Amino acid sequence: MKPADHPPLPAPKIGVLLINLGTPDAAEAGAVRRYLAEFLSDPRVVEIPRLIWKPILHGIILRTRPAKSAHAYRQVWREDGSPLAAITRALADGLTGRFGPGVLVDHAMRYGRPAIGERLAALKEQGCERILLAPLYPQYCAATTATANDAAFAALATMRWQPAIRTLPPYYDDPAYIAALADSVRTSLAALDFEPDTVMASFHGMPQRTLALGDPYHCHCRKTARLLSDALGRELVVAFQSRFGRAQWLEPATDTTLAALPGQGVKRIAIVAPGFAADCVETLEELAIRGRETFLAAGGTDFAYLPCLNDGPDGLAMTESVIIRELEGWRTVS
């Protein structure tokens, strides 16, 4: 066959890789232990010298915490698995086809499966010469956004022929994100059988030290809360959840705030978690179950957890909006 007779090469494709934190494969201690071992070994997550941290992790935490965490996961596990995994997968499926021909949408987890390196390789094998990494964290933090990108870049370092890469910026103050949050909160509040005295915005906590080191996460959370408050026309109580270890964490803490509010006259509360793109054990068990127990035990009368944007219409439209901007110029080239 003469060179001129060779069939044309297929047009290069674009990949969009949604990235979320991760989850155990099962709600049982062994699977949780494997997940926590990977998660808590990340120096972006635990910024303690390895020589000090490794004996604590393997000698204490991985011996005691998995059984307790497995119990929490069992409270929220679905027929299709972990809520975080199922919702992230559904979000990727819902976005498929929304960006035009030649754009493939996939998903991966920073810890656990499907692994970031595995899905990057799969997109490359399908002909994606340009890939957008899209960590699903509205507020930037080194322990979330940066480590997701780190894992992707480590996988890219093993490739002879790398695709071109872009990364999704944090969207904590994006008008589409704030509008979607406000619409979701309004819809959820309208469905309640009580009128809350206050609405709380609970963000995942981080050690106070990260703020001192220059991490913008705390500022991003505060701006999200302020913009959401403005959009709703009501003041929000802001708190930070999921404290771990003995270090000082961002304040005020969600659990202690929930315990204190009834004594201050707040008997009815609704709580939303704007920092989570998808509901997970931290929202469905820590907030919706244990948060409710804490608030009612302290004298509260009515409690409601308002769901994340998830893969519903608001969540899909918002995620599509922020991704389309980052694909500008690429789709026309393809």
C-alpha cells in the first residue's frame, strides 16, 4: 500500500476526568483499613514527619479506627455501593454527551478505585490527546485539590507520550455554583414541615496550621458562605466538621456548635454542606445522623440535613458550566 493510500488517522479526542476523594470498596473493616492506609499515608493529608507518623498510623490508628469507620459506612451504604462512588459515577454518566462529539467523560478516586492513573491511561488509549483534570472540590485545599493533581502528574510522569493537561480551578465563588447551591437550598427548605430558626453551612475541617501556612481553604469557605448567605437573603452559621487527632482545627467546630445552639434559643435547624460535591459518609452519617442526635440531645426540636448538589439537575448543570469554560479552545481544535 502506498503512503497516500493509508486511511486518515482518527481525530484526537478530549477527556474530562472527574476526581473525587475516594471510598472503601466495602463497608467492612478490612476494606476500610486498606482505604485509610492509603489516605492517611498521603503527606498532603497528614503533614507530620513520616518517622513520627508511621508508627502512630500503623501501631494505633489502623488497629482501632477501621471497625468504627466501617460501622459509619454501613449506616449509609447503598445497594450500588458507597454513596460517594455511586454519585460521582452517576455525575460522570450524566455529563456524557453534553460537551459535543469527541469529548469523553470519566471519573476516578484519589484514594481507592477507580484509580486516577488507571483512568488517565484509559482515556489516552481511547485517543484523548487533551485531558481536563476536574477535582470536584469547590474550595481549594492542598489536602484535596493539590493531592488529586499530584496523583495525576505522577501517572503522567510514567507516559512516553503525554496528553496535554488542564486542571479545573476551584469554583468556590463561581456564580453558577452559588446559584445552584441557593436554588438547591431553597427547594430543600420549601419541602420541610418546619421553618428553621437558622441554617448552618458545615465545611470539612482542616488543621489550623494549614491556614497559617498559607492554604486558602478557610478563606474560600468563608467566601462561599457569604455569597450563599447573600443569595438566600439570610445569615448562615458557619462551622467546620470532621476533626481528627489532637491538633487545633479550624473553628468553630460543627459538633460543638450543634450542641450549643439549643441553649441559645435555636431549636429548629437545617444544615447544608457546600464544600461537598456529592453526599458521602461525612454528610450522611456525620451530619445527618450524628449531627441530628447531638442537636436533639441538647434540646433542639427539629433538624434537617439538606442534600448536596449530587447528580441532580442543579449539580449537573453547574458542573457542566464550569467544565465548558475550561474546555474553551480545545473543542474547536478537535
